[in-house]
Amino acid sequence: MPGASFSRASISPRSATKIFGRRRRDVQMVFQDPTASLNPRLSVAATVDEPLMLHTPLTGSARRARVDEVLDEVGLGAGLRDRYPHQLSGGQRQRVNIARAIATHPRLVVLDEPTSALDVSLRARVILLLGELKRRLGMTYLFISHDLSTVRYLCDRVAVMYLGIVVEQAPAAELFAHPAHPYTRALLSCIPIPDPDVAQERLTLAGEVPSPIDIPAGCRLRGRCPLAQPVCAEPVPVREVAPGHTVACHLV
């Protein structure tokens, strides 16, 4: 535009690498598909070594020692270090992903449905491994899952989302014992109870999830909620119903 002037802060590639490299070292991720998230041309050792090479000052011999240490931490012996992803089972592949994520001693590990692609027996082993690593290494997890039983076992605090917003969050024990939002109650009522003599109250949501490009006004659940009232079309307040337990609902 004539007469207009613009200024832009510049940053050198070396400075950017230094700044963002620290952040990448502190935050790592384990993806949902253990096969698709591994490079088929890299061995187990090369996969785990890559973040060490990029984000740490370790030398070659120190990196090799750290690779062996991390593989031992996730229950993979050194005998697997030269294998490739197609030579591993699904559970072993996910353990390699976990080893790669924790190799740099991150402060936060994002776990995106890390067990959904595994069968039941492998899923249990990976969840037990994650719980052990969390306690032993003092890491923080951001665990994203539809498996509520796993969430209850692994998480200290839970946030329940519906259509892009958090509708309820609380310490895990509090949320599972006293769910307040209708969506949370509906989710928890779907968890099977392995006792035929225990009656289970069901809260059923009718209809389909609204389109994210045509979100209803007020409470986003109101078109499906069996408890909905006219007030639910108004902006939804967020209330604290117990210490650290907040709910976005007119009816609570």
C-alpha cells in the first residue's frame, strides 16, 4: 500500500534452531499408529538415536549408551536394536515409539490414543509400561483417549471435551465418582460393569453430533441431551461444583 511501512522482527536460523530445539526436546509425542509413525528404513537403534542427535550434545558413544539404556527402560532388549519395524510386533513398535519419545528426558509427553491400534493383551502391557515410566521418571503426560478405563488408571486429572470445548474437568477420582455434566455421565454409563447383579443407570444421547461448521447456540449438547431446558440455548456458565471440579452446564 502506498505510504505504508512494515517492519518484521528477524531471527537467524541458528537462533531459531536453538530456541525451538529446546522446546522440542522438552515436549515429545507418541502417535496413535505405531507402524505409520516409524520410518521403515531406520533400525530401532537409529530411530531412538535420532532425537538424541538432534536435541542433545551427547557424543556417538554416549548416544549409543543412552539408546541401550532407553530400550532397556521400555522392555526391549539390546538384541532388537538392529531390527527394522517390519521385523517387530505391534507392541514392540509402540515401545520403540515410547523409547524415542522419552530418550531426551522430556518434561511433557503427548500420547495420542497410543493403544488403540493394539490388541487387548498388548494394550495392557503398554499401559502398564506407561504408568511405570510416569512414576519412575516423573514425566507429565497429556493422554488423549476414548478408553475411559485407561484414563481412570493412568491420569491424575481429566478434561472431557464435546464438539471442541471442555465441558467438565476434575481430578480423576472426583470425576469418575461424581460426574456432573450430562455428556460425562453418558460416557461413563457406557462403561460395562463385569457384574450382572449390579444395576447400571444409562443416560442415552439421541441424534447425531452437530456439524462443527454449524454449531448450535448455547450448550453444544442441547440438541442431544435428554435433560435440556430452554435456558440451555443461552451462553453457558462454567461453575466450580467442588474444589478443582468445573462444569460448563446450566443445569448443574
